[in-house]
Amino acid sequence: MSTFQELGVIPEIQRAVTELGFEQPMPVQSEVIPRLLAHTRDIIALAQTGTGKTAAFGIPVIQKINVKQLTPQTLILCPTRELCLQIAGDLTDFSTYVEDIKILPVYGGSSIDSQIRTLKRGVHIIVATPGRLIDLIKRKTVSLGDVHTMVLDEADEMLNMGFSEDIDEILSHLPDSRSMLLFSATMPKEIEKITRKYMKEPMEITIGRKNEGAENVRHLYFMVHARDKYLALKRIVDYYPNIYGIIFCRTRKETQEIADKLMQDGYDADALHGDLSQAQRDYVMSKYRNHNLQLLVATDVAARGLDVDDVTHIINFGLPDDYEIYTHRSGRTGRAGKTGTSIAIIHTKEKGKVTQIEKLINKKFEKRELPKGDLICEKQLFNFVDKIEKVKVNEAEIERLLPSIFRKLEWLEKEDIIKRMVSLEFNRLIEYYQQAEEIDEPKEGSSRGQKGEYGGKRGNDRDGGSRQPEKGYARLFINVGKMDGINPAMLMGFINDHVKGKVPIGRIDLLKSFSFFEVPEELAPRVVKSFKGMYVDERKLQVHLAQEEDQAAKGKKKKFYENDFGGKGKKKKTRY
Ligand code: AMP
């Protein structure tokens, strides 16, 4: 294992990083630092966040600055304001003992005037988000003609966020002789395109294996009915009393809803998403960073750039459609030599995603059963007892009160006091879990009967549409279900009453507000036609192929389904 000195790092920077607690270079640093110092080739570094990549490019970049020449010599592009500030802060730390080096973070959402003033005074290193930099270029307040080193950090994320054209634009203002260093956690095709377009015979360095998740992260999944996802989340959080976690949701709305519910249920949680103002986001992030918040419920985009090293658990409240996002999420735990756990709470239809992600990260997920109530109580209890053992007693503060407290409790035995203390803390939790129904696990492959996501409103109980029909049969959807008081025999009678000729009916799946039934393929068009334009009470009947239903469910087609059958007056509609 090499030292920073052996890598060619100057004593001033060695001193600064030693003070930061860096004893030895991390692998990405050993690979990148000497190469960048030698300035021989462009470099592509496949490295996850948390591998020490900021110092890998930050240290040589600082070392290569000619402080006497007060023009931008290095440009670092990154996707978010938070990351921009983080990088600029880290570089400032590494250059504590390098005199007169000027580093400027340039990002949207803060005063452009003060950035322009600083630029006028002269800077050596610019750390920028693309939008604001382009703004400054257009105002001709920044000149990039002397930039000899360009770093593209979290390149995959920049493309995800739609910065591709901005990057093109910025690169056109740099001299051709500049060297380029690209960091990315993953290597999608779009990044390969960039590297072909802008890099000269780049050298590729892979820290860990390509597209592999961080080594020290365990991946678990819990499979539940969609309606039980929130209850499952609570159980998981309860099972890990010392969790310091991020819960990822797909949409801003879902993020806020989950955070609200957790807060209502007494958890130390808050939301982070794009509907909040910058000031609100800053507040939540700083609360979380300072450990004044245990659970951050976030969207992927809003959590970008939140750089926290000791996240213990990532919880995926459902899996993302873009599997690479999963690697970003799980890369937020297990950092800086610590171990971490990435948990996915999924419903049966997402099992396929687990397999795909396993291929991408080259690691297996462990399937777990939700912890039972008594186990959770036991875990919490022992954690509490552990805290009692370890709590720092502030003798000076309580000394005055102790004699009267001892007198008051004198009549109790030690065992009684312990029992009472524990009951005080735990009666509510124990009661909750005594009354809570166990959450049953859905059978794999069965995806019928899914209800609303948080155990609430009627939800997507239409999943049965994706079942394959028997050979020679077509599977049809009809918008009547158990809620309408029908049973299979009634449904068969209903069909045969309205379709000319005898129709053999195969499998029937009755769901809450609609159903599926199978008829011989050749008869399906006739059955569908027979119900066209038919009303039952005031409600228009819909009968069509189940695959169409499935497509609608996947959002390929916008579709409305009636929610109540036979109801008079205003019709309720649920949009999917
Ligand atoms: P990064 O991948 O740049 O986000 O770095 C992850 C974390 O590792 C940061 O908190 C760094 O301060 C820390 N770090 C970076 N290099 C080293 C090192 N050589 N030794 C110990 N910690 C480091």
C-alpha cells in the first residue's frame, strides 16, 4: 500500500489530508493521483460516491495550479448545488497549507453578482453546475481559455438530469489541449458516447468491478402486498432502533405522504423533494447531516449531493424503473469503510426488478421476512437497555435532586424499578404490536388483489390482467367485480345471456371492482362486441382484452375506470 508521499503529493497537501484523518490513500486515489499529476492521458474513473474520489481528483488538481497566474486553470463540473459546495469545501480543506489558492463554487440559486465579483478578482479553480456556468459564459464574465484540466464528476447523473447539451456547450469554450477526467458510478451508453466525443485515448480505471455496488453493502428485500408497504416500512424501521437512514420514494407526492405519515406516527422523519423551497431543503439536509433527524424521506434528485458518510440503511420504498438509480441509492450507505444495508420493500410485480438489479450490481439480494411484532419489541427493548448502560450521567446537574428521588423510590426493589422504567418506555410499542395484524407475504407469482399503497384507499387491484390465459383462450376484462355482489356463476350467466350462441367460459378471476374471464380465442371478438354500448343501471360496461388493461396499467394508455358499479347519481372515477 502506497503513501500520499509516494504518490507524489506535496508536503503541504500531505499535512492537510493527515489532519483530515486520511492515513493512507484509498484505491481510487492511488490510481488517479499519480496519473493526473503526470498529465499524460485523459482518464475515465468508474467509482461510486464514497470511494474517496473527490480527493482523487482534488489533490492533483490543487497541486497543478500555478498560483501566480490568476486565471481559471481547472474546471470541475458536477450535477447539483450541494455537490458543488461539497467539492469546493473539500478542495479548500486539502489546500489549507497551499498559499493563495482561489477556489470558487459557481451554482444556481445564489447571487450571481457576488460570483461575478469573485471571478473578476481572479480564481484558479471553478467548481460549477452547468446552468450557472453557461450563464456566466454568456455574460462574458468568465474565460475558460487557460483551463488545462477538466473534471466531470458524477457524469452519469449529469446526463440523467439532462445536462448533455450544456456539457457540449461548456466544452466548446475550453482549449483543445485540456486533459479530461470523467467520474461516473456507472457506464451507460450515453457516457461512452461522451468519452468517444471528447476524450483522447482515455485510460479506464475501475474501482471495484464495473457497475458493481459497493463491497460492504448488503442488499435485502421484503416482499409485501402493495397495500402493506407502509406498514412494512414501519416494522423495518422499528426493527433497527439505531437506524440513520434515507427512504427513497419515486415521486415528490409519495415522498411527502410517507414523511407525513411517519411523522404522524411519531417517527423522527422529514421530507426532501423538489416541491420544497431551497431554504426548506437546506434546512432538512442540515438537520439530517447533523444527526438531528433520523429518517430522511427523499426523491432521488433532491438527495443528490447530500453527502453523508454514516448512513446505516437505505430503504427503497419500491424499486426504481431505471436500475442504475438503485446503484446511486445504495451507494449512499457503506461509505468510508463502514458497512451498510440497502433494503427494498417490493410487491410481487417488482420481483423481476430484483433479478435485473442483481445482474447490474453483481451481487445477490437476500430475501427477508418481515420481523414479527415480538421480535421488534425485543430488539427495541435491548437497545433501550444498552442505552441505559452507556448513558453519560451528568452528576453535577442531578446531584441536587438525587436524595429526594432516592427517598421517593426507596420502597421499590431494583428489579421493580427496572420493570417500571422499561414499561414506561415500551407499553405503547408492545400494545401496538399486540394489536397489529401480522403482515402476510404474498405468494410469488401471484399479483392479484393488490390494494392501495398505504393500506388506504382502493388501489390497483387490477394486476390480475397480466396473467397468461389458458392455451387457446383469450383473457377478457370486465368492469364488474365483487363489490357489485357478483359471483362466478352470476358472471357466467350474465355473459351467456348477452352473447349470442353458447360461450364456454374458462378461468374467472373476480376482483374487487372488476374481473377477468377467459373465453375461446375465436369467440373473444364476439363477446367484446356484444357488450359494446351496454349500460347496467347508469354505468357503461367495459369488456376488452386483458392485455389492454395491463398496458393501461403501465401508463402506456391513459384510461379511466369506473369505481362503483350501479351507483346512482354522480359517478366516482379513479384515474390510473
Ligand atoms: P468521496 O468519495 O470523495 O465522497 O469520499 C468519501 C469519504 O471518504 C469522505 O468523507 C472523505 O473525507 C473520506 N476520505 C477520502 N479519502 C480518504 C482517505 N484516504 N482516508 C480516509 N478517508 C478518506
